[in-house]
Amino acid sequence: MSNRMLQRYGDRDRMNHWFIALMFVLAGLSGLAFFHPAFYFLTNLFGGGSWARILHPFMGLLVALSFARLGSQLWRDNVITDADREWKQHAGDLLRGNKAGMPPVGKYNYGQKMVFWVTLASLGVLVVTGFVFWRPWFEPLFAIPLARAAVLLHSVAAVALIAAIIIHVYAAIWVKGSVRAMTRGTVTDAWARANHPLWHKDMTKGG
């Protein structure tokens, strides 16, 4: 039974996930180009500074809207529970390689849930602040001090989002078999039993 495959994500969810990933990389690169002069050369990827400035907010919106669609389907599975708080207390054991000592979890563990909520919050801040200084349509509607504060918050949220995505990617690579879930949509029975036993039990009805 260890080689049995369990469906973790459908085709639409996986396509949406990779679209978010693509738009995130493009929005991130164009955003870095304006974050510091040392990164301005990245505007060449978009046809120059003017095109990078024009495309950046639209790519950012696509990331936010696509993640909102994904989040509307996954948020219930990411609600923090008492079991997650117990898992958090044993997180050090996991980092030391003692996976057997970890409390059982459902579809997502506490770390994955935190990445979800940080991503959601960061994107929310990025969208709201981005509108405040989006030239030429919205920026004139706001006072200059507010626009400057929005730029600062936008940068902080971007750093938080990038950090969350780095953790997400690292964890997916670190836990062997995780990437398969978003490339093929399935995971092995053994993977599910080892990493998400409560979800495995639900999927197999305890069998």
C-alpha cells in the first residue's frame, strides 16, 4: 500500500499555483528593480524602466487575485488549532531530524499554515499600499506623506512575502515527495502517512 497514490491537488489548483509562482517571480524582479539602484538592470527583462513600471502593478494584481482564488478553497484547512500549537512546541525536534516525535497533523502543519497566512496578509498590504502610489491613476488622490508611508509599508510587506515564499520552496524541497503534489497532483501513501497522518487517515477512511 506504500506505493498507492493519493490525490492532494486537482489540475485547476496546480495550474493556478504555477501561474501565481510565475507572476510572483516577474512582479518580484520588477519590484526589486525599483527597490534599489543596484537592481535597476532588471528592468531590461521587461523592455526598460517604463515598461517595468507599467507592468509591475498588473502582475502584482494577478498574483493577489489568483492567490485569493486559491485561498478561498484552502483557508479552512489552514485555521490554527490547538494541535498546531502543540506541533509548534515540538518544531525544534523536527529541525533536529526527529520526525517521529512530532504530533500528528492534518493536511497542513503549523509551519505551512503560517506561510499561508503571512502570504495572504502580505499580499493584502501590497495591494492596498500599491494603489496609494500607483501612477498616474490613483497616486494624485492621496497626500504625499501618505504615499510615502505606503511605499515603506509596501517594501516591508514585499520582504515578508519573499521570506515566506523562500521558506515555502525550501520546505517543499527538504521534505522529499512534496514537489510531486504540485507537479502531478498526487503523493504516495507512505508520504502522506509519514508527514500528514491525520489527512492520510481522512483520505483512506482509516484503512
